[in-house]
Amino acid sequence: MKIFLIALAILLITGCELPSIIEADEYLEPIPVNVSENIPISDDVWGRIRITSENNQGYLDKKTIEYINAYLKNPDQLDLLFEKGRYFIYFVLEELERYSLPSELALLPYIESSYDPFSISSSGAMGIWQFMPATARIYGLKDTWWYEQRHDPLASSRAAVRYLAYLHNRFNKDITYTLAAYNGGPTLLEKRIKLNRQSGKPTDYKNLKLPKQTLEYVPKFMAIKELAVNAEKYGINLPNFPNKPVLGSIELEGQVEILAFSEFANLKPEFVYKLNAGYTKWASPPGKKTTFNIPIELERELNLKKDQFIQNNQINWVTHKVISGDSLWKIARKYDTEVNILKKVNYLKSDILSLYQELLIPLSNDQNKAFIPYQAHIISEGDTLWELGNKYKVAPAEIAKNNGLRLNTPLTIGKELNIGNKNIYRTINSKKRTILYSVKQGDSLYRIADIFNIEISDIKKINELEKNEIAPGQVLKIIIKAF
């Protein structure tokens, strides 16, 4: 962090002659203010944005109007887009208020990710704010096997607003510069402003030599702002987002399985994951506490019943990264468990382990030694739900329900079935998203692996690469952890 601050100070010294740049101590870490008494009076968030948005004179230029018309050509899609902010936009507004930022910046995730916390770009940016790994690390967003805060809608929003406050102050509270810097980076923007100033050219963002994506980013944002602020003018029926909290929370002891919690809360697992997208596996991270975001109308009821849930849903897991000399027998002895349980939990078909492979380990005690996330069965010729039910002592209807099947659905040979019963913890596999990545100049397998937080060996395996050499323009298949 010390090196980072020094670098920023040097940056400012070289750019301090610019009127749009201000001193380091004014923007390195913006200070939030208490705004509890300053919340605008409005029934909904749209009115709040309308009341407090800045009057950006002249922003309805040709490019902005093109984007407005493009949105208006697909009114159903526009309705769906606005709806996606339901559970997060109020929280973002509150954070923006804390840093005295323009309220319309709460619309920014609409053009970044469509307010989708699971969003991942081809360049590795994640979450509703599309954080890249380097920026995420600067702002303290965690990334572990269990938990990726770039996906967490609340944690990432706190970090994004801090970053926006930094940019807004750095560029003298000019919102067009703030947006351009968020998309293209503050250093590039500074350089282009300086070059234009030295050449006697205008320094507004439209006249800067910026990437096409960055030049179109500002009008794209202004188009969404115009439609949100003047919805009635365009015949748009905005969804009803109340100007009050819509998310509550519940804190539970220990590690919690997502599916078990969704059943307890009577919420669809997909919805639980959406509100808590930072949890990237079938359970929350191992630890003393687990916090879930929930609809605020359920907060009181679920908190009153949580002791009963905790008593009936205790699990305790850790992860183990394989090192040289490890074997399943050695790991089983270390954690006082059994080799066959390790193989079931981690879907291992052989006893061979890979260096740095991460294994799920059930901590040994009488209560949860036998628990595994779920028992899998690979369908073979002649299998039926009734035969499998008899084999595993599970009702055929239960197996069908666990796998989204009907009782009379033909089974596909080779497909994996989730076999669940009262003695085996069921789960949802983290869905894996496959993207195609075009290799750029200067890329290496090491850099690509770092961007997407995966192993080089995985990239080589899926693309059948024998060596580490790659070339610009080469298309690689990348499997990333997502939903």
C-alpha cells in the first residue's frame, strides 16, 4: 500500500499543472459523511435520483440520442433492464450519498453489467461494477476458493463508490471525466487532457484521443440517465422501487449450505445466490459466522427462527491445497477422515492428485464425518429412477426433484444424477461459464490465468496445448467460475 501511495503522489506531481487534477491529500481516500438527515424526500428511488441529479448541460448530443433511440426500440428489454436493479440500487444510492456523489451514478451498473452480480466480461471483469482483479485488490475485495467479493453486490458497491469518489475528486468533480476515467483508467485520461492542453486544443472528453469504447461510454450513460430521469416524457413505466431499504440480513453460526438455507428461508436457491453472489460454492466459507442478505420483509421472521436452523444444519468444512508428497491416505490421516469420503466429496475417480489441487475436507467428528455435499450417480444402461431409489433407499420422486426431472423422463446414459436423502447433504453445483478469449499482444498463459483466477494447467488441458507458447489472435476456451 505504501508503494501504491507513493506512485499516486508521483503521478500528481507530474500532472499538477492541469486544472482538472487536484492534490493527493484531497482524493487518495475520500471521507464519507453522515447523510442520515439529508436523504431527499421521495416515494421511490427514481424520484430521489431526479431530485438530486446534476444538470449536465448539452449532454443530449447526437451519440446520446442514438443510444436513447436504441433503448426505445426495445421497450420490453428496457423494462427488464430497469427491473434488474431492484434489490441493489437503493443501497448504491445510500453509499453515493455518504460520499456526496451525484445520485445518477447509481445508474452506472445498468451499463456495466445490467445490474447482474454474476456478470463476467471476456477480459475478466466481474460483478455489477465490473471490477478488474488489480483494482479489486487495491480496494480490498477478497477472492478465496469460497468467496469472491467482486460478485458480492454490496461489498463491491462499497468499493466501487469509494473508487468513484476518488475519481470524482481527482478530476475536479467533472462527471464526464469521472465516467471516462472509470471506463478507460485515470492515468490515460490525465495524459490525454495534458496533451490537448499543451496543443491548445479543447480538453472536454469528446475532444480527447480516447479509446472508442470510452468515448461511447459517457453518452451510453447519459442515455440511461435521460430515460430514468424523464421516463414520463418517453412513455416509460419505471418499476416501483421504494426509497427505503429492501434488503435485510441474517447472521448464522458456522458454515451454511446454500440449499439448506434456501429451504429454511423458503426462497429459490437462485435468488439466494443472486442476493449473496459472493458465495461461489455450494456453501458459505468455513468460519464462525455466515451472513446472508435477504428481503427485508423476511428479516424479523427468519431471525426469530434461526436458532432452530443452526441446531439442525451444522456442517464444518475446510479446503486443503495439495503439496508435494501428499496422498489421499496422508490427507485422510491428517484430518481424521476416510479416503472414500474424500473421493466422494471431490468427485475423484482415481487416487492420483495434482500439485496445488484444492480438496474439500469434512472435519472429523461424530456428527458430520459422514456428511458429503451430495451423493452422485452416473447413469448406466438399464438404470431407472425406481431401481436407483431402491439402491440408495431414496424415493424415486425425490431423485427426480433433485435433478429437475419428471418420473417418466428417460434417463441419459453418462449423465450425473444428484442422489439426496435425509442423511446426505444435497447441494447445487457451481455452474461453470465457458467463454472464448482472443489472445492479445503481450499476453501469456500466466497473465491470462491471473486475470481469470484459474490454473495454467487448466487452460492448457481444455485447449489441448502441449507448450506454454500462445500467439496474438489465437482463441482460447476459458472455463471460469460463475453461475
